[in-house]
Amino acid sequence: MLTVKEILADKISLDLECIDRVYLNGYVKNLQLPGGLITFIREQMGFPIPSPMVMRPFTEEYRKSVEQYAKEQGIGILKFDKGVDKDQTARRQQEKNPEKRGVVLIGKAQEKALGYRGVRKDHGSKVWFEYSRQSMFVTYYYYYILDEDFGLFFIKVCTYFPFDVKVCFNGHEWAKQQLQKEGIGFEALHNGFLTCQNSERLQDICHQLDAEKIQALFDRWVEQLPWPLSLQQRAAGYAHQLSIWQLEVSRTQVFEDPEQGWALVEAL
């Protein structure tokens, strides 16, 4: 009895393994617990009494910096309504100016976050506050960016303490950018490849995407985008760290004759 590998012999024009969609968490380690927030308010913001009243102005300053950045870049801030396809909206915006690199769209949306709420709990005659993480609706900014190495991806930033971040990119888009730099021709699918002039080199490129390159992408854009935490605060231990939230890996097999592919699926 023939194996699947034997059945597929000489029937496939492209066989490719590649990291697909990747979703990362960005978090500030020293702001994950109430004690870290209190230390930040006292040491970084300069308020000896860690009142929750000081957090809203901090958030407002960040929002103003985003609005100023958008104005300087000539980019409007688009309000994302509930249910809108944000990625598709960004792709349409990119298509209007395909040569543009950098931020192509800034969107904002009201979404749930685990933010801090403070309650006054005096210690005798000493004024004090206790904090806990609670679910709340806050503003998120979506920065859709066309990067020279990763193609179109986004960084999503919460505007309220502890300023959680999400990063989403696609490994296929990263591979496409590398092929273009090397001058290797290919025919793209919506999410992947149909043909490539050098399929072996394409597979090598897909295997080269690693944590170092992903970290470099994040660091590069943290330095360029409006960021809720200043350079001095990040240097003092309040920089975002990345962790994997969701990672997808794909196997693409392109048949010489599409009917052969359907026949195999039916047989299996």
C-alpha cells in the first residue's frame, strides 16, 4: 500500500513550512503587582502619596503625544467601531500609498483591560492607598506599520496602567520581504506562497526567523512610536518584555494539478 509521501511524489511544485501568525504579549514586569505601581508613582512620578488621582493625567499626556505624533506624520487617528475588520482596514489604507513605509494607520478602540483601581486605606494618621487589578474599558491605540523586514504588522498599546501591549505579525510576510531584498521572484497568496523561483532558499529564509529578529523589530519601533513610558523610565526597569501568546505554524503544499490535491483529501 502506498504511503502519502509516495502518492505525493512528483505532484507537488512547492512544499513549505513557515511560521504563520504570531501574537505576542508585551508587559512591564515591575508594574504587574500593586507594590510595583506604588513604587513607580513615588519614585518615577515623584508623588510621595501614591494616589490614583495621578494616573489619569499620566494617561492623558500619552494620548496627547499620540495625537501630536499623528499630526506630525500626517496620519489621522481612525476610531475602530465594534466588529470592524481592523487588519482589512489597514490593508486598504496601505494600498492607497503602497510606497509608504512606517506607520500607515493609527486606530483607537475601547476594549477591556486589567487595569489598576485604587482605594484609600489610611494607616492611622498616614494617608495611604491600596491597589488591585480589575477589568475595565480603556482606550487602546493600534499602530499599523509597514516594516522593511516584517511587512505589515501592528503594535497595540493600552493607554492605562500597567500599559499592556500586543504585537502581531505574520512569518510569511517576513519571508516575502527577505525574498524581495534578495531579488528572488515569487507569486504570493493572500497568506503564503504559490510559486517561488528558488524554493530551497525560501525554506531556508523561513527557518531563519527567530527571537532575536522579533525583539529587534519591537525595540526598533518602541524607539520611534509615542510610548507611554519614557526612555528614562524604561532604563530604570520599566521596559516592556515580550512573551508568546499565540503562535501558528503552517505547511503549504502546492499541487501541479489542483484536482490531485482534492482527490488526496477525499481519499484521506
